[in-house]
Amino acid sequence: MEQKKCLELKNRWKDDAIAVLLLGAFAFFINRGIEIKGLYMDDLYLWSCYGEQSFWEFNFPVGSTRFRFLYYLMAWVELALVGNRVTWFVPINIVLNILVAAQVYWFGKKLAKGPFFGFLSGVLYLLSRMAYYQIGQVYGLMETAATSLALGILILLYQELNGEGKKTGFYWACGLYFAVCFVHERYLALLPLFYLTLLLGWKKESRPDWKKWLAPLISFGVVMAIRAAAIGSVLPAGTGGTEVADTFSMKEAVGYAVSQVAYIFGINAGPEHLNGMAWSDSPRWIQLLVYLADLVLLVFTASFFIRLILNWKTALKHIKNSALFLAFIALCIGASSVTVRVEMRWIYVSYTAALMFLCYMCGALQELPSGFAKKTEGKLQARLRDNRKKIYAFACGAGFCLYLFLMFPVESFYRGQYPNLYFWPNQLRYNSLAEETYEKYGDEMFGKTIYIVGNTYEMSRFTADTFFKVFDQERKAEGTQVVFIDSILDVGQVTDDMLMIREEPEHNKFQDITGAVRSLKCEIIDGYYRDGWMDEEASIRVMAGKDGTIHLKFMFPGVLNGGEVTAIYRNGELEAEIPVTESVYCQDIPAEPYQIVELEFKNNFYMQNAQEQRGKKRLAVLMEITAD
């Protein structure tokens, strides 16, 4: 018997491991194409604080508008782990979201009485377009951690209400409440959920457990005391630098709450810059699929109410559990409705709880009607009971699959609208800037002056000064500076300590034009090399600067024997003959501003004992060109 139990447990764990692995593969598949190659805005500021502040200053920002020390601790660990490997952030975010999906799978299969339902709910969780921030931003760690902790509170309170789990589960939920409030203060709103659980679980014949009634209040009080001491306020700050106390409007809050309910049911009830595409602009076929999916949910809900009537003996239990799920969703929605806008990332936890409630309804729908067992006897009774349960389970599974089938193209379509989100174009731009600089040149780019042609992206000075430090292991990028110019004519010759980048607003990209500008400023025809060496004979085309004068500086590192001459021809005519009497000598070539001049050089000497010969002629002299 003991061996049989061990075998069953082993098989159960094996099935769970396979399910989580499949969810992991799906997570990487559905999030393909999302990249973080360069940091900007909040992510860059977070990195800057990590790089410039001490451990205690970073994790415990006393006097700040927000005090999320638990999140900052997790962020500190992540930033320390990643270092200058910026591309790691997205895979890490995906892995963390897989762990939440595993949590959804475990709770879903428990509620729906089958791993199949848990797996489908995990797929729906990962598929959701609301994952955009958790995957595509470094700050996504905050939302993922908060979602996991909030879901943990729901799980523990569900177990408390149904007499499952350990007796200390309620106190653990209070501990998670304390933790989640210091990941994101929005979840302060979950306090009433604890007392709802105690009220729903209270029985007339039992005496109140005052420890449980006091525990949530103590946790809440400690949170408020720490917030008051650390930031001087117990009220949560609003989004976008606003204060909830200053911007709150009951009318707007109700409107935002309604829009969040619509989001949960697949309807983008907000502006394009917050959801990718507004509902009114969505294609008719997408709207039709959403309506059909909502119809499936309506059938589930109606069937659930009918089942409550038929299973009147268990109806009270289901009503209490339904109240717990709905209260959790309502509190999360309410907490996200009090500021100046609604972002989809705030609704992710409410959506996840709604998936769990759907799993719960599936579990309830698989129960047999009251009195069913009395109608038959013996083996026939057991066979009929099993067959009926299989039919109910199959019907629920088919409905769940149909909902997933309808929502898969919807979520995939809206994921394709991510470029319309308010922060996405900038993320694409800074990904491109990283590709065109650090990915192409590596550590060689440090110390260079990076000229960016145009500034339509309105890059801030903070971003310009900090962006490239992220890629340096020393977090300094010493000597690297960003200079904005209006035209490539604003700089002279392109040297090795320069990079030329231009904006491509039509594609939200940057383009490295260093090579093209270098060739335009100094086109090599024959016998001259980018490191400055020149053969005995060479010819180039040089663009003059704004003052029109081209400055040539020669250096001969060999031994002068006398009689050495450098002859310079301009557009085929002799411009100058320079007797070489010193190792370093110069010559100015007059030209019109920005005129392209063809220069030909003839040297009657060459570099003795040269280690190489690059062209038909021998190496003769080094030449530096400036034309400002």
C-alpha cells in the first residue's frame, strides 16, 4: 500500500513537471520577439540608482514618494545578477512569469479537480496581452512578484475558508499581505478580504479566534507605521508623479472600474496608447470572437447557478467561495481605479483571479446533483456516478477549450499591437541604439564621442549621459559622450574616436552611419588607409569643412637621408611640393566650404624596414586629415 502511494505521488509529480515544462515552452514561444537591449525611462533610472547608491540607500529610500523595499531588494539581486548583460532581462522575466503560471496551474487543477483545467488556465495566463509590461520592462519584476504574492493570499484564504491546508495558513496570508504592500502599495486594498474570509467562515456555535481577527489589522498597522516613518505619508502615490488625494474623482474611478471589468472579458475599454488598439478600432472578427468567448463564459456562469440550485446542500459553500473570488477581483479593480489612468498591467492579477474563479466553477459543475446516489444501488450506482462525472468533466473541458480556442487569436492579435503602447516605440529605439553601438563595437565604443544626427526622439540629458554606462562592467563608460548635431556637415573628418548615428523615426530606430560619413568626408581612391598610412603614391577625395581649409599633417617615422619630397596634386594640378626635412610637417589646402577636393600624393621615399606592404607601392608616410 505504501509503495502504491509513493508510485502515485511520483506519477503526479511527473505529470506536474511535464505540465510546467510545456507552459515554459509556450511562454518563450508566445513572448518571442520581445527584447530589452537598452534601458530607458524608469528602467534606466532604476539602474542608475543601483549603480550610484549604496545597498541601504537603494533598498530603503527614506524620504522617497514610494517605499517598496521588498521589490527593491529583488531588483537589487536581479541587477547584480545581470550586470551589463542587458539582454538577460527578458528571459528572466519570462522564467518568473512561468513560475506564476505554475502557481496558476497548481491552484487551477485543485479548484477544477483536474490537471487539464489547471494547464489550460496556465496557458491563458501566459497568453494574455496584459503580460506586456511584465515581460518587456525591467520593472516587470515588480508586477510579477506582486501578482504571485496576491495570488498566494487568495490561495491561503481559500484554504482557510474551506478548512484545508495548515492551521497557520491564515497567518501566512497576513505575512504575504505585509510583503505585497512593500512590493506595490496598491495591494493595501486587500485588507477587507481577510475579514470577509473570517465572516464567511464563522459559525454560530464556535467562539471567535481573536488572534486571527487581530492579525490582519496588526499587519496593516505595521505597514502603515513603516510607511509613515519612511516617507512621511500613509497614502499611496498615484501614477505618473501624481498624488491620489489630489487627482481622485469618484466618477472617474467608477468609469475606470467598469473598463477593467471589460478588460477581463476581453474588451479593450481604453485608449490606444494604453492597450495597443481601442475596442472601437478593433476588427469586426476580433470583436465577434470576444463576444463568442464571453458567451461561453455566460454559459459557464448560468450552468453554475443552475448547479447551485440542483446541489442545494452544497450551495452555501459555493456562494461563500464565489464571494471570496469576486471580492478579491473587486478589491484589485478598486485599487487600480483611483488614479489618473488604467493600464493593462494592473488588471493582470484581476484577470488571473477570474481564471481561477472559472476553474472553481468547472470544479463545482462536475459535482453530481443532490440525491443522485439514492436513485441507484451497488455497482451500478458507482458506474453511473463515474460515468456522469466523466460527462460533466468532458463538458467543462470542452467549454474551457472552446474559450481558449476563441481567445487565442484575439490575444495574439492584440499582442501584435504592442508597438502602439505608449512606451513601446521608445523601447524599440533604445534597443536599436544598443544594437548599432555596443552590439556592433563592444567595449571599443567606450571613450568615443557619439554624434547623433537629429533629436526628434527628444533624448534627455540623463539618458544620453547614462545609457552607455549600463554596458560597462565598471558602470562608468569613461570618456563616452553623446553629442546631438543637426547635420553631418557639423563635424569634420570622422576619426577612430567617433561614431556617427542618425535617427530613423519612420522605423523607431537608430542607424550607424559612421562608415558612410567617413567615406563621404574622405573617400579613398588608392594607396591610403584608414589608420593613416599612405603608400608612395596615393589619391583621395576630401570634403572641406565650414571654413573651407583642409589641414594635412604628415609624420615620417623613418630615417631622413636628404632629398625627400612629398608632392600634392589638387584635381590633377600640382598644388605643393614639400621638402621633407623634419619627421613632422604640415600643409593646408584651400577650398570652398564643404567642397569635395580630389588630392593625389607622390612621395619619392618610403618607410625603410616596413613590416608589411599593403598595396602595389610601399608604405611611405602617415597622414592625418582635419577639415572642421
